[in-house]
Amino acid sequence: MSKTGSSSQDPTKGSSLSLDLTALNGVVIHQKVQKGEAIAQAFGLPFEAKNKYIVSALPSDVTIPSSSSSPDIWKPSLEEIRGLPELFTIKEKSDTWTRCLYTACGCRSLRPMDLLFIQDEEEKTIVMKKESRCGGWIGCPFRLSMLSDGAYVGHVKENFTPYCSKCFECCFCCSFYHHVHVQAAENAPVTNRMDRDGGDPKYELKLHLCCCQGGNNNFCAATCFNHNGIYEIRDPTSGAVVGNFQKLFAPSTSNTGTACCRMLFAFDTFAIEFPRESTQIERLMLIAGIMQAEFQLFEQDQDG
């Protein structure tokens, strides 16, 4: 596997994560259950705890297939997920009043926040900054930026260009797109004049949530009705699929109600297999892309 991401010029090295993601075939992002939040919201109280995600190494013998009907699809139990070697955690930084206000207004997924990287109980200098935006349908596409030591690393932006076709896909096909930009593209020439963020994207994430588009039935994915959802990592120029990531139900072998409770309160689990030649920065930005999709599409399951 390529180790191009281990270059000393990588801005995410040094005082940031002491971890070479290019040595891994992928990672698992597992949201930690917040019992206080679940209890409060069960009683209709607008309380939202800080989200916390445990990032673990994807087993080396696991691949994420392009189809949810593949016989090789990974079907781990909750105990297997929890037993994976932890790499680092991603923890939300926001104030209580902001979280409660957005939750009370039925739009908790839109709240602004920083997402911190914690490794070996030490807060790292790399951070994801999520802005409060309403979405591309209203001309305010979702955006999440990554900084390391205060310097720009990359960003993820919802792709709603061209507007009419993306609006149609959003409304009638339940399909959503996110462009992943990396540092090298920040000041590159722009070939798509509608993209005014500086440079062309490295990857595009495509998530379709229904059964009528793409090669997968993602309707009710990662629930007791459909245990797995498969989504695409694409080349934004050609549209070719270069990788996939998976949303998992991961039922417990000891307590059948645990996974259902996680599902009902939108505590999610994702597995991503990185594109083989992707660098350290690109892999971090793909994780950022999944985090943006998590808040846009899956955190809002409990909104309203």
C-alpha cells in the first residue's frame, strides 16, 4: 500500500496525530452512546450532549464491497466493534446553551461546533470546524473545514451544482453529494466556475438513502430492517467509484435491545475503506466527509 501520506510535508504530522493512516486499509467510526441524552429526549426534553466518536482500525481482512447484497459484506456484532483497537477519538466542542437551543428548535444537526481529535488522552492541534448552514437547497451548502495548528488543511462542502438536477435528486431520489477538497487544491486553478472555494475537489461522496438509485437498497439502512448501507467515494471528474463506506446496524450478541436503542436515538457506526493511493491528508478529509454526512443526514433523524 502506498505510503505517500507519510511525507514530512504533511501538515497533519508533528504536533498533531502521531498515526500513519496510510498504513491502514480503513477505519471504523463508532458513536459513543450518551445515556443522559437518550433519557432526556425520551421524555421530550431538548437536551443534547456533546457527540463523541471512537475511531478504530478496520480489520485488515475486511473490505467494503460496492453492493449491500455482496456475500462478502462485513457484518460485525456490537461487541466486535467495541473490541477493535482504538486509534483516537473525535469529540464535539460546543456550549450547552447552543446545543439545547438548536435541539429545542428542531434543528440540532445544524448547530455550529468544533470537532477535536483526542489521542492517548491528549487533545491534538488538528480540529474540524462545522459551520451552521441550512443546506444547498436554500443556497447555503453545508461546509466543514479542517485546520492543523491553525493552518488550513482542507474542507468538505455539499455539492449542489448544477442546482436543478441536484435539487431533483435530493427531493425525488434521496441522493446527496459532498465534495472533499485537500490543501494542495486550495489555490489551484478552478476548472468548475461554479466552485468558488479555490481548486477542484479530490473526491466526491455520494449518499443515496432509498432503493431506487445506485446498485444498493439503502432504504432504512443500518436498522433492524436493513442492517447495512453502502455509499460511494467517487472521482468528481469522471464519476468513477474509487471506494466505498458502510453504515452498520451491528446487533449485539448478548443484548438484542442495545442496537435497537442505538438506532432509535441515532448513535451511528460507519466503516470506510480508504482508496488505495490516498494520502494522510486525503484520508483525514474523507473522515471529515463522513462526519459532515453524519450531521446532515443521520443526526437529524431525531430532529423535528
